[in-house]
Amino acid sequence: MLKILNLIPMSDIKTDQKYLVKSAFLNLAGTALKVIAPLLMIVVARVFDKALFGVYVSTQLWVLTMSRVAVLGLDKGLHRYIPQNIVQGRDRFEGIMESVKRTVLFSVILTAAVLIAAYFGLHKLSSGLAMLSSTEISIYILSLVPWSILHIFAGASEGNRNPQYKIFINDFAVSALAPVIGLVLFYASFPQTLALPVGLFFANCLGVVCYLYLIRKQFPEMPWRPRKGLSKDLLNYSIPLGFSEVVTSFLLRMDLWMVLALLGPEAAGIYAVMVTISNGLKTIRQSYNPILLPVVAGMTPERLKTDLKPVFSYCVSMVTLIQLGIGFFIVLFPEQTMMIAGKSFITEENPVAVLGILMIGNLINGMFGLAGPVINGLGRSKFMLLMNVVSLVFAIAMNYLLIPRLGIAGAALSSMGYQILQAVWMNIYVYRMIGFWPYKWTLWIQGIWIALLTALYVVLNNGFEPGLLTKGVFYGIALLLILATFYFQGLGGKNPKKNR
């Protein structure tokens, strides 16, 4: 039987296209659900003290970054290791519980270290966290263990070609439940400073409970207790990815942390709302990483020449069109978008135009950032680590120079700047690796759309003030034209075609 499996190609263009189309529509459904979590976070910003909200967002992101450290890239390694189990004649489930065991061990050690530091009040050495008591910072770090387990189970499900579980649990359910539980506790007269971290902890625990059922459903023969140690092959493949992921986690959050450190928690609260809104675009692009990467990794050198361009361009088309639909609303109605969080989040010192800068940076990343999973899929994870380290140094320097001079607008410009740097660098590297640009010529339409949206942003922020009705009509026309682009590029009813 093993000989027969070795003779059968793991994938072909038709199989890949069906998987991409299915995953694309799952992502569309997930995108609709993901809107709920940022809206709930904005409700939290209205209910809770502005400074407390800024600290909550920053500390939550810090715990998330710590969870990436604890995982060591094993969740990303499972993207490749799970499919390889069948090819190598191993148990289908090998690597899952071994990864859980190692991750739990590291996350418990990190949790204990933070609890000890909190007991002695060492967290108060950070000006941004000084307002948190030892009890509050301790409750935040308790989310580390369940959050780390969520990463592993999501990686195993994606490796088993079930990306919907991560979309609906990690990206939606957990992120939506955390503010809901926090709000319920707040209105139940729970201490305001404890309601949000307790909500975060219980949301992550509920996510783990859901995965216990789903992992059992996918791998019914898997014992919960691993029979052997973690595979060296899996560990060696995962560690470079893990380092890169940790650096990326710091990179994605550096602007918010530096706003907190340089401008204080109130400015961080204002910027956190803008980041929360604009991250709706970023998560759309990020959600395609685990979809595109295993497809590229399964291509032979011959298939790369014929099949990479159509599947890559399909993903780029889907990402940019979804982002454009959201981006036009943000550019046309920035005040209304920010007003959801309350009038106090719109000030002369921190204009809503900052939201547009963040949005444009994420659009550029959506159009050109998918070169990243192509590079990882071709086994060049060391390049991604190098690029992320250089980008982190660049982002720190830019934030340090611009935030004191321009406020949160400087943080937004720094965010856009490192995304442009990465886009240029990654695409040049991909071209040098494969010898051609992976973009189909039809993507020039998406490029024009992004240019038009950028031009609209510039016009609206230089004195031109149309009425709300005019903006509404313009947005409706833009949506119809985006849908027309979707239809005529064959992204819905037909599979993407290969270039000939």
C-alpha cells in the first residue's frame, strides 16, 4: 500500500484549485464573522476607561507574543509534518500530542516566571504596565497555557487541510468571546480592572475545549498521551519558523507598544482602536498564509513553472478585493468608523486620517505580502527570519524617530514603511528564486483599485468634504465595481485558469 501511495502525486493543479476555492469561501465566511470581534472591542473601548483599554490591548498582545515563544513554531511545522505522516508511513496523528506536551511545558515555565516577577512587582519597571497590580498581571499571564495549546491544535487542523477550524475558533470565537465575557463581568459588578483579563482567560479555555472534540473527530485513533518524544525532524523544521514568528509578533505590535511607552496609555488607547479596525484588513491577508503555503510546498520544480502563477494570483485577487471592500468604507467614513468607539477617540492631536495610513499599508501588504508563504513553502525560512529581524530594527528606529514628532501618525507611517520594505524585498527574492513574477497580468486591475483608493484618501484629507449621501452613493458604486471585478476574473463560479 505504501508503494502505491508513493506513486500517487500528492497534489495537482485541479486538486489545489478546488482546495483554494473552498478555502477562499471559508475565508469569506470567516471574514464576515471576524468583523464582529473588532466591533465588540470597540464596544469595550466605549464602556471601559480609555487608558485601561489601551493597557488591555497592549498586554493582551504581549501575552499572545509570549504564546508564540512557547510554541517554538511547532504549529507551523505541523502544516508540513501532518501530510508527510502518510507519505513516510507514520501514524497519521504523529507530532500532535508530542507538540502539545512540549508547548505546555514551556508555557508553564514562562507563566511561573512571570508570576514570580509579578509577586515582586517587577512589571512596574515598565511605565506602560505600572498601573497594573500584581494580581492583574498574573491573571493576564494565566491565558498563556490555553492560548499556546490553541496554536498547536489549529496548526494540526491546517496541516490536515481543515483551515476552517482555526478561522472559526481562533480567529473568531475566542477573540469575540473575550470582550463579551469581560462586558458581562463588568455589568455584573466585577472589578473593572479584572473583568477583561478574566474574560480573555475563559475565552481561551473554551476554545481549547472545542478543539478537544474536533481533534478527536479528525484523529479518532490518536491517544491523548504521547507514546514517544518529539521528532527531531519536526523540531528542526519548526524552530527557524518559530524564531521568525516571534520576531514577526514583536514587529506587528512594536508601534502600539512604543506609543504606549512614548506617549502614554491614553494615546495607546486611541491608537489601539485604529489598529483594531485596520487589522481587519491585515487578518484577511494573514488568513491565506496557511492555505497557500502547503500548496506551494507540494509543487515540484516543473509544477512551479506552470502552476504557481495561477494559484498565487488567485489568492492575491481574493485578498485584495475583500480588503478593498472594507478599505473604501474606512476611507469614506473614517469619522463614523471611529465614532463607534466614542467621541473621545477623535481629537485634533490624533486625527482620523491616521486610520487611512494604516489601511493603505495593509492594502500594500495584501497585494504583495503573499510572497512570504511562497518563500516559506519553498523552504527558505531562514531568509524570512533575516528579513523580519531587519524589519524589526527598521520599525524600532522609525517609531523612535517619528512618534515623538508626529504622535500616533508617526507610528502609522512606521507601520506602512516596514510593510513596503518587506513587500519590495520579498518579491525581488521570489523573482531571483523562480525566475519569473508570480503575478498574472490581470492583477493590474487590483493595482489600479489600490491606486484609486489611495488617491481618494489624499483628496478627502486635503479639504474636499462631500456629504454623507454623496459618500454613500460613491461607496455603493465602488462595491458594485469590485463585485464586477470578482465576477469577470472568474474568482467565484470557475476555478482559476492556468496561464498558457
